[in-house]
Amino acid sequence: MGGLLLRAQSLVERLRPVASSFQEATQRSKAESQRQLESGAEGGIASYVRQHAAMARNRDSSVRLLKRLRALMDAMLGGEMPSDDDSWSDSDDDGDGAEPASALPRRLRAIEQETALLEKRARRLPGAAHGDGVASAPSAESREALLQAETAALQAAVAQPPAASSAESMRTLIAVVELLRAVEGSFEFQAAMMRAHQRLDSTTEYSRDNFAYGSTPWQSWLRVHTDPGCEALTAAVKRCAADDSAQPEYTVFGSSLGWLCFYAALTFSVRAVGYEIVEPLVEHAERIRAQHCGIPFPPIQFHCADMLSAPLDRCGVLLLTSRCWDKPLAQALHAKLIRELPRESVVLDYCADLAAAGGGVDGFKVVGSAVVPVSWDDKQRMVVMQRDC
């Protein structure tokens, strides 16, 4: 069952940007139809109306698939199996009288097929080619190859550690990564995550979509921090590693199981601080930190708290794991950063939303980017930004 949960969670990560892409395309086509109507261009209005209808159908299909996925994931955790009704395609109900548990893989395969079709359509949308919208989801084979590459890269780093690290730090990071991979693949972890998502969905203002899980292999994270096109990030990390009382911190909003904090502390010898609202994630991160990352390693702190309440006065690098955050949360975060982020700080973002509208938004400028493989996308663009006001 744990494998099914992982597949379902991966599909959620793939579908959310697809749904967002079709939502934006629907809004654009509606606005263009209205402009054509107001201008009296009767000959062209029909094509825009048809385009708007097609975008709306694809958007609705994406949203319907997400709802079906959540129902299946609830069933995997012991809830009732969703019935074959109008929310399921005809192909889901083959009349074979299957028991609820045995129907789960069949229904999940149907959603995977429909997801692949919607992804194909979304990649044909204008603007999808630059890699900021629809994820190019890795296959099981490519994900396995990515993890094998991570193991090889970490083992090589033991023999030749990064400048600010040591062989001991790299061996510790290998042990930490092995534990984290074991945690994320367990059914108990997936079940605890789903229950935490349900609880947060009902007790906070955040929807479950904001809590999608993913991970970044160490070598991908390292590539961004050492890429020639990300000099501002490299310089900011060096300031975080300075041995003085004013040492800034490497802060992660949405720190998950602690991956990125462990990477930063053990690779670059910086103080790392993570904020995560999903309690099981913080519990596992703190347990592993206590077991493996005491003295002599740099301090690592994990806080089970809303990032919107986190202090930023000592932040030197702020890593946002924003790929799954919805628009209201992104807007609230942007307002917080304008108010509180130190001017010299550097922001590293998984999503280009803050870097939209011609390369920047009010208060920030883009100073670098790199494209790397992650668990949900073979070509994830990461954007480096600084304050410009």
C-alpha cells in the first residue's frame, strides 16, 4: 500500500501545475474573447470562444482528477472506497465486482493515463516551453537512476569534500540521506502524512494542495549552489559560513524532512534553520538531527511552525520550497519578505511565480537560475533573487 501512496502523491505533484496552467490559459482565453467581442471582430470571436471552452474543459478535468486522487488516498488510509459515479471515467467501472482494495491499483492506473494525456496537452500551451509551468515527471527508471547518482556523488564527496566541508561531514550526510530515504518510502510515514494533511486542511486556512511532498537529490541542490550562473547565491552561502558573531543563517521555508537543512549544514558548514507546518515531517527531521548532527557539526534547528510567523532578521539565504503553494499563500509570503527580509539576503525559489512578469516582481530582481532534476520533475528551474528596493 505504501507504494500506491507514493504513486498517488507523485501524481498530485504532477497534476497541480497542470491544473494551474489550464486555469491561467482559461483566464487568458476568456479575456481575449471579451476583447474580440468588444472590438466587433465577429469573424475571429468564434475561434477564441472555442479555445476558451477547450481550456475550461481541460482545467475541469485536472481539478476532477485531483479530487479523485484525494478520495483514493483517503481510501488507502482505511477510509471508504469512492463509488463509481460521475466523478470517475467510464473506464474506471469495468463491472468486474472487484473488492475495494484490489480496485485501488486499477483506478490509480486510470488516473495516471489521464494525467499523462493532460500533461501532453498542457505542454502545447503558449509559454510552456521555458520549463516554469508543467513538470516533466521522471519515470520510475529515471528516478532510480537519480538516486543512484546521488549515492555516487556523496561517496565521491567523501574522498574529495567540498571546500567548507570534511570527509566526516560527508559520511554523516550519507547516513542521514539513507535514513531519510527509508522514512519517505515507508507506509507508516505516508499514512501519517495523509492524516496530518487532513488535520491541517480542517484546522488551518491552508488547503491540502500546499502540503505536497517531494525531495531534491543532494547533487541537484549542490549544482544550483555552485553553478556559474548563481554567483549571488554562492557568495551568500560563503557569508553564512563566516566565523563571526553576526553569522547569517541558511533558512528553509517548507523544510519537509530536513533534507535541505542537512545538505546546507553538512556541505557548507552553515547554521541551518527549517520551518515546517506538517508535524510528522518535523518529528522525523528532529530525530535524525539528534542522532547524527550534534557537535562538532554546525547547529541545525527545526521548528514546527507557520513560516509566515518565522523571524527573518538573521536570514542570509532563504530557500523557498514553493512548488506546491497556492496563490494566496504565495502572496502572503511575498508581502512578508518585502517587510522583513534583510536587503542583502538571497532567495532561492523552486517556483518562478515570484520571478514572473518580465523577470521580476515588485521588490525583487532575478540574479541567476539553474535547471536540475528533482523527484517530481526532470527539469526543475530554480531561481535566485535579491531585493531591489
